[in-house]
Amino acid sequence: MRARVVACFVAVLALVGTAAPAWAAPSTEVIQGQVLRLVSVADWDAASSLSTGTPVRWDVTVSAHAPDPGTVTLGLSADGDAALRVDVALCRDAWQQDVCPGGARTLRAGWEIPLDGAEVALTQMADTDVAYVRMSVALEPGVHEGSTSIRFHATGESESAVVGTGGGLAITGMSPVVPWILGGGAVLVVLGLLLAFVRGRRRPADADEDEEPEVEP
């Protein structure tokens, strides 16, 4: 499941009290597109046995290499039957252990993420920046069973990338060369029609020139 960057949180244990985010054996996944790059780090082994009061930390680094200036929208979505509470913080520099140099910006705190599968936008970033997003995911108090999948979304001008169930890179637009290809094709079609028209006009004239004049008696 980790190879597909699956973030599936399964509630199977009883309430164990408040604890620091589990961070025992994190694994790293990298999704690289033509523009977007996501680096996801999380302890999915801990996530597969998530218990109430023991949050799991999930870090995602987002960067972009776009030909033209633009923005990237960051968001989350989830679906399942185990209610989750999510804290989301954004750092402009790489996290130093539990500290964000320069201070972190809180995007969500104690947020009960909707389980309808719809993406919820969290913030936007310039595609020239790098976003270091840190999430803490925990079960709602009183939840002891069920499962929920949670996904992180990054959407740019021409690409979108998703880390989570069915994670991967989805292209949401044409390649920059496609408009030129289509434009060139349109020019060729027009030239072809003009040539056909000119040839059609010349054929009757040529036929008239080839006919011998009639001699009246």
C-alpha cells in the first residue's frame, strides 16, 4: 500500500489517552510531474493501527517548476466511516524537528475533515515557492473501529497531484506544444482547401484552351 502512497487510517484500538504524534518509522514517497513535485513522509505502519488519542504525523513538501508564473492550490479530501480530526500547519522553510523556522501558519486546528470525498482547499502558494505542510491526523474521541482514506491535493495551472488512495499524477490540461500542433494543423487544412479551390478553377480554363475553334462554313 505504501508504494501507492496510500493514506488509510484504520481505527482498531481502544482509547489510550493523549500522546505525541507517532513518528517511529516514516517512509518517503516522491511524485514527480512535469511541473509539480510532492514529497510525502509518514509512518504508514502506525497509520494502519491508528488509535484514539495517538495522532500520526504526515509531512508533504510541495514545489513546482512552471514555465510561467502561477499559483498552486493545496487541499485535502477524505472518505470512509471513521471520523478524523486533522491539524494542518504550513512552513515556508524545512521543519527543524518540531520547529518551523520563522514560525508556522496554522491552516486547520482540530478540524473534523468531511468524509464525502470532496476536496477542501486549504491555501494557495506561488509556484516559485516551496511549501512544507505538516499534518497531524487522529481519530475523533469515542471512535474505535472503521476506516478512512485521506488524500493531499496539489493543483497547478496544468497539473494536479494527489497523495493518498490511488495517488499519482493526473494531467489536467494540454501540453504547451499542443496548441501549436493544433494551430499548424489548422493552417495546413486551410492551405489544402485553397489549393483544391485554385485547381478546380483552373481546370475549366485549361479545358477551354485545349478545344479547337470551330470553323463556320
